[in-house]
Amino acid sequence: MQTTEKEQEQVREERPIITLITDFGEGYYVAAMKGVILDICRSACLVDITHDIRSHDVLEGAFTLLCTYPYFPPHSVHIAVVDPGVGSERRGIIVATKDHYFVGPDNGVFSFVYNREPVTKVISIESQVYLRGTVSPTFHGRDAFSPVAAWLALGTPLEKFGEEIEDYSGATVLPVQKVEDDPTRIEGMVIHVDKFGNIITSISPETAAEQFGYSGSPKFFVKGQTITHSYSYYAEAAPGEIFALVGSSGYYEIAAHRSRASDILGVERGEKVQLELHTESSASSTT
């Protein structure tokens, strides 16, 4: 039986969704955060995206958030706590976009969100009313971000939490830009290596087209090696063949069919990668 839009909206209002991404791993930390949330908002639907982010790895947390949050319903609240600066002067913030809210430290963990869609407001968390009575300087995930997310899920207006800010932390990756001594190339970096050894770059087809002013087939240069073949999906390539494709994240990947491209090429996260775009006309002019 199909539900009406009104019924769907009622379900969303009854069960606000709060997701969690942390680097806390196993132990009591995540359970304590959930206890705080449920004490305030007992109807919350809590979704563990992952707690296996590498310790203090803000970039991995940011990329994981990018690859998951768009698939949750509107009005979802996303907590991201990868916070090596906990207890310092770094701020806690709420980021609001058209359809989502994000709660966590102002350290770049939301930088891919800023790049993906327009931000409506960024609020510095200042009001003590929405924090736990005692805030540990080493556990803001429990004492600040969890209660704020719970009150936000209950519909508390953004302005109640603090002042709007514009000087929030930006990118955690190097910007994609033209290579200084070779304008036919742009340079980005490896932002993720997944379980299969696929190398995800910071370059998307849209970014490449914007930099060059045209679209075309990618040719990658990484660690002194050149990758000329590109496909739409992994099985198009021969076993062991190294190639490029646009992955599910929307960014270019370098992969090896049924093998680990990262091991074959000796590439790790943070490695610089360069790209040329070739159109049919440019390819024919060089033959």
C-alpha cells in the first residue's frame, strides 16, 4: 500500500533521523553519545554510518560523510566527530543546507559539504542551554554535539544555539588547479583509497571541464606512470588492467580490474595526481 506525502511527512516528524560518523571505534564512547541523544529525543532513529574512521583523520571523515549523507531523507541531522582539536579554541558548529543539518567541530570535516551544495547558515554553538550540564574538555561528542543534534532534531530554531558565522574552516584537500608549467594539465590529489585498492582522486568530470573549458577523455599521471584507458565500469577492463573511471562518489578513480591499483602503482592517500583531457579532435591532431 502506497503512503501519501502527508503520511510520509508525519513519519519523518515522528522519527527524526540522526546519523553518526566518528573515529571512536569500539568501546563506550558511541553508546554514551546515543544515551545523551535518546534522553532528549527518545523517538530519534539513530544510524551508525561508521565509527572506524582512522584516528584523527579528518579527511577520511569528510569523504565518508560526502558519500553517505545525500541518501538520507530531508531534515536528517548528521553528527561527524573526528576531532583531534577537542578542548582547544576550535569551535563547534551547526551547518545547515537546504535539506540537511550537520553538527561537529569546525575543523574541515564538513568541507566536502561546502563544495557540494549551497550552505544556508553556519552557526557557532555557544548557548550552554543545549549542552550537557558539565562539558568534558575531552568528549565534546557526548557533551556538546550529541545534545545539540537531539535538540535540533526536535525542531529547535538555529538561532537559539548561537551566532551565525562566515569564517568557518574550508577545504581539507588541495584545490584542483592548472599545473603552473604545463597548462594542458590540472593537478589534484588522492583523497581516498578504498578496500579494493581503488584510488579516488579529488578531480571530478565537472571540475575538469570547468578548468579546461571543455569535456573529454581523461589521461592520468601519478607516481611517474601514465593511465590512458578509461571505462564506465570495472568489468569493462581486462583482469589486472589499470584504468580510470568515474566512481559512485562522482570523482575520478584509478582502478585495476580484480586487483589493487594502489598496490600496483604504490600510491597512498595524499599523493598528487595530474590529468589531461583529450577530445577526438585533439587526439586526431596528435596522430
